[in-house]
Amino acid sequence: MLETYKSLATTPDIKFEKPEKRIIVGVDFGTSSTKVMFRPLDDPASIVHLINFAHENRTYPSYAMPSTLRIDDKNQLWFGTLAEESENGKVFRNLKLCVACQIGAVECRHCFNKNLEFGQEYFCFDDYFDVPAYELVIYFLAWLFGILEREILNIFQNDFRLTIQYNIGVPVSHSNEKRNFIELFELIVFVADLLKGRIYQGIHFDKARSELIKILPRFQFPSVENRKHRAVPETVAAAMWLSKSAGDEINNYLIIDIGAGTTDITLYRYSNTNYDKFPIYGTDCLALAGDDFLTEFIQWLSTQYQSKRLISTADIIKKVRDAINRLPSPSKSQKYTLGHTIIELDFDTYKEKILLENFNKIYQALDKTFQSSYQKDKAQSKWSKMKIVLIGGGSKIPGIENLFKNRQLRPFIEQQFVEPNIPPNAKIIMNNLNFKFLVVAYGLSFPVAELPSIRWPEEIKPQKDSPNNKKEKEYEILDLYRE
């Protein structure tokens, strides 16, 4: 017996293969930052984990990786926080919008003109070099996927072989305008997964493209039914969180996702008897969001400083970066000091001079979205209740939420604002975390087979008018004269 144990101990050919662990990774690839949550499919408790990137950039929460790529003066690629912290070369943000722009899903919005930091220029692809936006997204995601796989292995102490399926979020309105937008992002994720491990911080652009060219002949893009990685409209992902808390048999939901660069509006009708269907009555996307509110604040503050005393632009830039973290609230004014110059900003001035103009633009789009939705079903009784959900980082700018709550979409609608709370199966070891940032990533961590099928706005046929309901007829006529 002892000899048998000795033989087993010294036999080099015996290998013990690690068990497989299948993981669904939800990647909320946002305009400004990327958030990631994942769930092991074999977990009976269906625990959802949050990836903590643990970076030290104070501008972003530790669980939010900047969706930023920089090409420096030596043509090297830098990603995430290093791309944000470097000072040379050209920086690319709004990558998802640029992909949509280049395939015609949206009109060119000149994102490079949107400038939060004076002296920090944004660049449009056509103004720099001849490279498609999706190629840079592939490099960014290939780098990110390498980080995610290492982090997930670390969480499970490297005891498993990982089989990972990535779900990435895409704007629902872009997907509706161009259905090939979803197809393109599924191809991007598929290629990025193949390229994972080959793309690293500081890689030369020519080297990255060489690695991409190497793998291209070796793959065949799977058919839709055989794809492991999927692109999912972000509102559908958010609805997965809502469906777990919805208690009504039928209800209308208005999701307003205010990110850094865009605001996505989606109005849909939920029914727990047809939970596998997702009827979208109306949707819109504006290239106006949190960054625009902060830009208004920066411009106002710098004007106030300069009107008090001539101060260098560099000093103002440094000061306003810190001031962004201290915005007024209804209960507290704020003072900003630069040298001997003190600027005080009360909440009413902040609301009138900084918030209202851009908020009104968002609300006009929201009003238009409801009006187009109402044309599909003109029975006021069907719209008597509306649950409104504000998500995204921009929704937490002080004063924004109250502006929405103080507006009545229509006199006959009872509005109820739903606060996103952390689900009990989400494993998040962080203090003071606001789940508004993570609703989409959480929903993306569900297997695609569990997500509801979409009925797009043009697929929803208008309901026949009720001949006995004069109030509804009168409303339709009066609505034409709404301001």
C-alpha cells in the first residue's frame, strides 16, 4: 500500500483538471465609465458580484473604469485611468456614440467639441486618422476583458476554469434606428474576447493592429442562435431589475437614464402575465447629459472669478475640478475661494443659471416621447399610472431629481418615482454605493435567454379609439396647443 502511494506521488503524468465555472458578465460600457457585474450560473443563490477596479482616480468611483482611450505622441495606446491621467497625445471619449455615428445610427454630434476641462481637447475620428471607431472599442474591450478575467479568477481563488459570456449594453434608441448596431457590437465583443490578453497598457498602435490582423483569419462569426456574447439594449437590462420588484399586473414605466454624455428615455408597458414581452411605446436619446450640467457650472464659476478679478485660466481649471464635488443643495449654499476671491452660490441661482436650460431640453424630449406613445393608445385610463425611474450618474447631480418630481407629465397621470435599491442577491462590499449607477450592469448579468423579447415602437399598432370617450378626444386636440 505504501508503495502505491509513493508511486502516485511521483508519477508526473497524473493531472487533475480544474472544474468549469460558467460566468455571465454584464458590461455597462458607458459614455464616461464602464461598470461590471457578474453571476456564476451554477450558484443556487444566484449571487451577483460587483467588480471593484480599485483604481485611485478620484474623479471616478472605484467600481467605474473610465471608458477612455488615449493615443500618445509615440502612438502608444493607453486605457482607462491611465488614459485619463496622461497629458500628451489625443484622448478619445464617447466611443460608443462614435460607433453609432459612423454607421449612421445617429447624426454626427461633434462630441469632440464638448469640453469639460478647458485646455483638454476632444478629438473626432475623422479629424485625426482614418480608423473606424469600432476598432478602438475592440482594443479597449480586449484590454478590459483581460482585467476582468484575472479579477474573477482571483475572486474564486483560481480554483476553476472560467467559461465567460459577455453581455454588453447598447442604447435602445440607436438599436431601433439601426438594427445592425446590435449586430456590430456583438461582433466587437466577439473579436475583443479573442484578442484578450494581447492588448496591454502602452502597446503601440501598429502592434495592436498587427495582433488584430493575426486573429481575423482564424475566426468565423457565429450565427445569432450560436453566439455566446450578446449586445442588449440598456433599457431592457434595467427592466430586468424592475421586473423583480414590479407587483402590478400592468403598469407603465418611464426609464430616464442620464449618463455622462447621453440621456436615454424609454417608455414601456409591463405586464406580469406577459413578462417575456417588452413592449416599448417610445424612446429617444439626447447627446445631452451630466457633462453638460457640469460644463454649465464650470462656465458660470469661471465667469464669476474673472469678473471679480483677472485670474489665469490654469488656476480656474484647477479650482473648478475641485468645486464640481461641492455643488449647492436646497439646504446648503456653497462658497468657492480662489486667492482672495470668494464666490457664493445659493441653490436658487444654481437651479436657474446652471440646471434649468439643459433640464428643459431633456423634459421636452420626454414630453415628445410620451406624446408619440399616447398616439398608440389614446385611452387615458391606460396611462393613469406611471412609474418613473431615474438612473445613471447624471441623475445624482443635486437638484435634477427634484426638477423631474416637480413636473407633471400629464394631468391625468399619477406619477410614482421608483428608487433603485440594491437587490438582496447582489454582493457589493462598499459603503455609500448608489445603485442608480449599477442598474444596467446588474440587468446585463442575466442570461440572454431570460431577457424579454422586444416589441419596438413601430411594431405596436395603434389601438382603436373609444367612440364614447369624449375626454380623450378633447385631450388629443388640446394637446396640439401645449406649450
